[in-house]
Amino acid sequence: MHKVIKINEFAATRMVELQNELTGNIDICFDDSALVSINNFEFMKVGNRYNCFIELFGEMAEEGNSEAVTCKIISNERIGNGNFLKVFVGKEIYYVPRSQVGSMPMKEFLFAYTRKDLIKVDEVIHEDLLNE
């Protein structure tokens, strides 16, 4: 579960600051769900707790890339119509689009991400994952 610490609203998007209640880690997540559907994450309120699925938005990286994190694969997951790898980065769980990772069998990989996106909150799935 994640607790909403802060929400920064912009014209059509927002950044949601979440704290993992188990680890204490804080993630700042991009939310553009209101741009694509009325069934979006606007229900989230500061101080409330939600089951959040966070996607790492980026690409596979080469050894030696100081911006990359090591992703340890937990499982394959389907969220809406999207195929993801559920991964550990340290003690945190994130989701990486399967299409961003090579097809060779592996237990871990390096990934350089530029942002973290909310893709599912409680039972609400981002509309982009329902239309693929």
C-alpha cells in the first residue's frame, strides 16, 4: 500500500508523491489518466492509502550506465491489455513493459528510466492499458 503524501496539479497532468508503507520509500509518479478517460485516478486524495502499480518508463541499459537500476524479475503480469514484468528494484516493486526488455531468458536486467508512471490504482486501470 502507498500513502499519498502530496499532489502537484498541472494544466492536464499531475505528479503524485507516494510513500510505500512497508519500506518508507517515496516515489514521485506521473499521472496523465485524466487526459484519456473519465475513469481515472482523480479520486486519489492526500493522506489516503491505495494499492498502486507503478511503471518504470524508460529502456534497457548497458553495463556501466550510472543512471540504470538493476531489475530482478519476479513474474510476468498482465495489467489490462498490457504485458509487464513485475520487478524488484532494491526492496521496491515496479512494472516494466515486456516490450522494453529483450527476449533472452534472464533473472535480472539493467533499466534506465526517466520517470515513474501510475498505471493502476486499486481496481482502476489506466485507460491506455485497456485500449491496446
